[in-house]
Amino acid sequence: MRHTLTPFIALFASVALLLTGGGMLTTLIGVRMSQEAFPLGVIGVVTACYSVGFVFATLVCPGIISRVGHIRSFAAFAALAAMSTLVYPMLINPWLWAGLRLAYGFSLAGLYIVTESWLNDRTPTERRGQVLGGYSVITYVALGGGQFLLLTGRSGGFELFSLAAILLAAAVVPVTLTRITSPDLPVVERVGLKALLDASPLGLVGSALAGMIGGAYVGLAPVFARDAGFSDSGIAWLMGLSILGGFVLQWPIGHLSDRFNRRDVLMGVSFAMAACSLAIVLVTGRSDVAVVALAILWGGLAFTLYPIALSLANDFLTPQQMLGASASLLLVHGIGMIAGPLLGSQLMALVGPAGLFWAVGAVGVVLGSFAWLRQRVGPPIPVGEPSTYRVVPRESVFAGGLDPRYEEMQLEFDFEDANVDITEPEAEP
């Protein structure tokens, strides 16, 4: 395992720095918007702008990277992310912040594309599962661990924004100092949404609704927590443990989805997440410890919905279609991430902070009900070579290409060859 991951130490170090700073920043912005008394509808729009930038970048950034190269692109996107982060405390204006979130979402998606296409290009087929697993561990641990940086400063000051910008800028250092050739971007042709709908309606709808649930929670849970009376340290524990809980439960739930009917598992997880949401509503304002404990379980359920939906769609696709389908499912997932904060913020404005969990719980009921319907009227899942559940980063762009099920699309990299070209510097244009 260590031998497999060693060539990617610089990339993984950059990703860890990037997501540690970015994870803390997302929560900090939610807390600060609540402190500044932004209207909840406006908070929803600001939060959704991140996903707008992210989706737009998946369409635009591959062309940028192809023209200027991976290392220069990584430096440019990281600089844009760091610069936008420093602007927040300089001018407290919701519409400016919406633009900053859009710019940050655009830059972060660009950074994901650089990192994941690099991993795809340099990983041999037989080791893709190990690299994807290592990459997923780093992303979840960095996102979850970054939440605890909120304990190092005041959310009402500028220091935490500066710390986030420092980490984002520091992410440039490992990548730019590595001596490695710049890879080619994989050519991904999306499988049309109509074709996906015909092949797996539940996989397509599940990807969209999972995006609504995840986008609403990540963007609005800090607002929920502050309005519910949590301290800054309580908010850090809530966000950090729920994200890490989502990581820990990936394997047992994924194992269930491989062993039993995947539609039934998706239905059960959706209804369980909805029940957990209701439980959080009932204990909000009574016990912060109970809310955090339930949020750990909630994260473990909610953050597995997208990988299950992706695996379910793959059950009905050929290996040649899977990577293109994952790109289309990511687009639908991103659209859901835009809609989620808009819906959640409106319900929070109507019924109070617990409206967030009324919203995600209702979406979970819709998804579970649709899974029940498809189990009754849909065609049986093919039994020949069922797709295997894979843990993927929460906002992966190209990481699906690391899945060993997919058609080989990248250059093989011989880790045993002492003369490999990782010592060659990136060619200048």
C-alpha cells in the first residue's frame, strides 16, 4: 500500500492542505453570515453560489488545464481560492460574498480536476482501488479535521479567514516543487441524461436528491447550529464529527449494498436518514450533545446516498459507459447541491433552525419512496457482474476513473521501473 501511494505524496499533501482550509472556510462562512444577520433566503443563495461555480468549472476548467498545464493551473486556481478568501472580512456584503463563493467553487472544482486527472493518468489498473481508497481517506479526514480549526480563533474576526487563505496558498507548495511530467486530461464524453434515465431512473434521481441533501447540510448546518444556540466549539464538533461519521460508515453500508438488493438498501438508508433528521428536530434546543451524536449517524447515512446511487446506475451500464455516466451524474448531483440550500433556507425562515432537518428529511422520504416504487415496478438488477460499491470523495470530479471497473483510459505507470519519468521536470510550453 505504501509503495503504491508513495509517488503521490506531493499531490496528497496539497489536497490535505487545500481541503483542511476549505473545510473550515465553508463552516466559518455559514457561522459568520448568521452572526451578521443575513436573511436566511440570502444565506441560501450565497451557499448555492458555491455549487453554481463548481458545476460551471466542470465544463470550463478542462479546456484551461489542457492549454496551460496541470501545475500552472493548480497554482492559478489555488491563488484564486486564497484571494477570494481574504476578501470576506474586508467587506461584509451578501452579494459580494455570493460572488466570492462562486469564485471559490469554480477554483476548487478546477483543483479537483487537476488532482484527479493526475491520479488517473499515473495509476495502473490493478492499483486503482488502493489509490482511490487513499485519496478518499485524505479528503474526508481533511474536511472533517479542518472543522476543528474554528477553535483556534474568533469567528467574528479576520484571523480565521487569514488562516484558511494561508492553508489554501500553502497547498501550492508541494505540487509546484514536485518533479513530474504533466499528464493528459482524460477525454470524457458524458452519457446523455435521457440514456441514464432510461437505464436507471433511481440512479439519476438518487444522485440529484443526494446532492440536495449534502448541499443543504454542508452549507446550512453551521447556520442551524448557531441559531440553535451552539458555541463556536460546539459547531466545530458538530460539523467535524458528522463529516467523519459519514466516512466511517461508508464501508459497512457499502458492504450491505453489495450483498443485498441495492434498491432496498438505498430505500432503507433514505428512510433511516429521514428518521434521524426527525430525531434531530425533536432534540434541538434540549441537548446539544444529543444533536451532535445524532449528526454523526446522520452523516454516516446521508453521505453514502450518492455512492449508492452511482453504484446502482453502474449496475445497468457497460464498463465503457461508466466513466461518461459518472460525469453526467456529477452534473445532476451538482444541480441538486444548488437547489438544496435554497430549499433548506426557506424552511429555516419559516419554522426556525430545525427547518434544515425538516427539509433534508422530506427529501429523504421522497428518495426512499421512489426507491420503493422502483423496486416494485422496475426491472431486476442484472445478476451477472453487479457493480461494486466504491467509497468516493464527496465532491469528486474525475475520481470515478480510478475505479478498476471502468474501461482503461489512462497511461499505465510502471512503479517497478527504476527509470520512470517522474524525475523529469514539467515541459515548458
